[in-house]
Amino acid sequence: MHNLFQLPIVVFLTTIVLMWLAVQFGGALRRWLPTAEGEREDLGLVTNASLTLLALIIGFSFSMAVSRYDQRKNYEEEEANAIGTEYVRAGLLPADQTAKLQKLLASYLDQRILWYSERDIARIAQIDSETARLQNEMWAAVQQAGIAQPNQITALAVSGMNDVLNRQGYTQAAWWNRIPFGAWMLMVALAICCCALIGYSGHSKGGMLFSILPLVVGVAFFLIADIDSPRRGIIRVSPQNLISLSDSLAKP
């Protein structure tokens, strides 16, 4: 069920329906169990406090989603820098090893760009497999050079390759890092309670005004889910640094 929150449109539509039903439930409950005149002020305090808590939790969740988005952007930039640096350091190796390693790095760069841009799960699995193969070949190439010539110059190429491999791992971890499922359930439960309280504390039997809170909550949940979903959302991390590096390597 936690995969549901990786589909922003589904989150938006589901939230609106659930919140609207909660408002209607609150209105029906008011007609069955009307509040006494002296209890209405207390009900207003409870409703305001619940709405304030919901706003705080939505704000914290939005902040979490934005920080993860920024982290993914930063790792994309660092990954491009690591690949570009290692491409230059490959020139420190013998000519034949330089050509081989730079060719592998160019192919690896193409796979990383595809990984950022692709949405199809099956295609992503193929890209991951090809990426792992290229990583093994690149590491074998610098390892061979390091063993053949164990000096400070080849150590730079080995260290640069280590950075390339590490950055890919950091990037993958950042894309797996999402808002916890428990936090989503807490927001949904609190939003349902708030909508039910709005319906219960209303004076009229219904109308368009009771649709405002479900719509607002739905938009907020959609925005959080969109930013928190690297592949499914509208707001995505573009591999602009990797593409810029690829363009620069393609120039004669």
C-alpha cells in the first residue's frame, strides 16, 4: 500500500474523496448527535487546534520532501563532477588504458543520463544491470593499472574511480529515501479527523464551502507526493549536469 503514495495523481484524487466523505460523515453525525449550545465553543477550540496540528505536520512533511529533492539534485551534480574528474585523470594512465577507460566512462555517463530520465520499471532494471557491468569493467581497468604501476599518479585515477562508484551509490540511496509510510498515515488520519470536525461544527447541511478543505488538503498532499516521487511526479530531477558533461566530452 505504501506504493500508493508514489503516485501523486492517485494521492490527489483519493485524498479529495476521503476528505469529502469525512466532511459528510461529520455533518451526518451533527444531525444525529447535535451539540449543546454550551459545547459549541469547546468544539471550536478542538477544531482549531486540530487544524493547526494538521498544518504543522503538512509543513514538516513538505520540508522533508523538499530536503530530499535538494539532496537528489546535489548528488546529480556531484556525480557529474566525479565522472568528469575521472575522465581527465584517465589521461594519467598509459595511452591504451586511457582510451579504454575514457570509452567506458563515456558509456557509463550515457547510462546515468538514461537512469535519471527513464520511468519504465523494466527499462530501469536493464539500465541498472548495464551500469553494474560498466562499473566492474571500469574498476578492473584502474585496478590493473594500479597494480602494474603502483605510484601516486595511478593512485589518483584509482581514487577518482572510487569517487565515481561511491557517488552512484549515494544517488541511489537518495532516490530510495522517501517520507516514511507512518508519516503519511498520520497525516491522512489527522486530515480525516479535521474534515469530520469541520462537517460536525458546521451550521448548514452542506454546500460548496465544505469542499474547500478537502480540496486544499488534496492539493497539499499532491504537492508533497509529487516532490517525494522522483520518477512519478511532475517535479523531477533533471540530469542537466550529466547532459552538459556529455556534450562537453562529445566536442572534438
